[in-house]
Amino acid sequence: MQIQQLSIFVENKSGRLAEITEILGRANVDIRAISVADTSDFGILRLIVDKPQDAVKALKEAGLTVSLTSVIAVGIDDRPGEFAKAMRILADADISVEYMYAFISRDKGKAFVILRVDDSEKAMEHLRAKGVALLAAEEIYGM
């Protein structure tokens, strides 16, 4: 139940995010979640989109450096402490979280978290065993 995330190398200059999102718009690709990690000179734009392969093709054709990475998407109740429970499950299983970002779903009361961990299979096994909902790619792409 892993989903594909786009990682795009982005020069840290005015207008680059506009260019990238316009390329995706022209390719009829819809963004589901977004995160940017940056330094003074460059950044990594991470995206979950509805059509990852189409997005990669469009971005590469535009000369951008892009790759696909497998990540986990979990659905949690949007209440205090629910995210902490998922993090405790991973910590107790000695699974390191490399990075994450979250977004609220259209379903009232739910939040989704995208996780990149050091052992996806182990993480999914432990999360499932403790009742944390793992989301399939189709669920995220089809939002």
C-alpha cells in the first residue's frame, strides 16, 4: 500500500514554483499534497498527484530533475493524540521517520499523513496491526 511521490529538484528563485505547477496544470495533473524543503540555493519539492507517471513525463520534458519515491499514506482521526499514537507505534518498532507532511481530507474528521520511513514494509505491518488505516494509492490519487 505504498504510493508514489514526486521529488523535484528546484532552484530557489522567484517563479520556479509557478512554472512547475503550471507544467502540471497543462498536463492535467492535480496536486493532492505538497511539501517543500529548502536551503538558500535549492529545494526539494515533494508532491502527491493524481497521475504520477503523467507528471514525471511532463516535468522531464520541461527539463526538470524529478524522481518517484515510494511513501506511506496513513489516515487518522483529526483529534488530539491520534497522530501521537501512530508515531508511538513506529517508535516502539524502532522505525525511523525520514520526513513527513500532512493534509486534511475532504472527509470531515480525518487527516492524512505522508510518511517516508527507513523500512516501509515493517512500518505498514506494525501500523496495520495497531489499527492505523493505511491508504491505497487509488484513495489518494482519486481525492
